[in-house]
Amino acid sequence: MAEDGQKKQEETPENQDVVWNVVPDNSELENFKKIWRRRLLVHLGCAFFAALLFGIIAYSDVFDPPANKLEPEFVKQTPIVPAEKEVAAELERLKKAFTETADPAALKKLQRELAELLNGPLKDDPAALKLHFELTEKIRVAGAENE
């Protein structure tokens, strides 16, 4: 029994070395690893979404359609003007129809055709503007006569 008593005495905390009482504390190291692992995942996620967004913008046709990529810069800036002969022939046709027609509905149709030409190739043509004003006046007079 003396041996048992002596054994119990050795196992009591008073007789143990300080080394046995100290438990290694890894909680700070684990917290450090968790924080840096989380930061790494956040940075990798942000990099992935930034690359995805860049790829969408770089390869999308919304910002720069392929048709615009193929045209040289000077082609974009110069307006396409029909041949002067064709425009002059169209204006002569409208003048002839204007002098021959007295029907207000036909005159309004001529006025629409002339307006299309005035918005396009005959934008600054004084003869076309004069014809437009004469046509408008004739439509107004014809409308007043019908009432």
C-alpha cells in the first residue's frame, strides 16, 4: 500500500513538471490561418469576377459592333450622296407633276416625296426649297377651294 500511496503522490499536480502543465496553444495560429485563408479566397473570387467582366466587355458586340470595326474612319465621316443626275431628274419629275396636278391628295403625296429629298440629298438646294414652298401654297389654296 505504500507503493500505491507513493504512486498517487507522484501523479498529483504539485509534483508534475511545469512542462506537463503547459498545453501548446494553437488557437492564435489557427485564427491567423483562417483569416489569411479567407482573405485569399476573397481575392481569388474578386479576380475571377473581374476577369469574367473584362472578358464580357472585351468580346461583346454591344460596345463596338463588327460592322464599325471593318469600316475605315474616313468612310464613317463622309455622307453617302446619290449621283447629282439622279437627284436633278427626281426634282424635275416633281416639278412636272406639280404643274400638272391640281388634286390636293396627289399634291400632298408630292410634298412628302419632296420632303424626303429635302431631308436627304437636297438639304440646301434653293430650287427644291422654292418648289416646296410653292407646293405648300398650292395645297393650301386647293384645300380652301374645296371647302
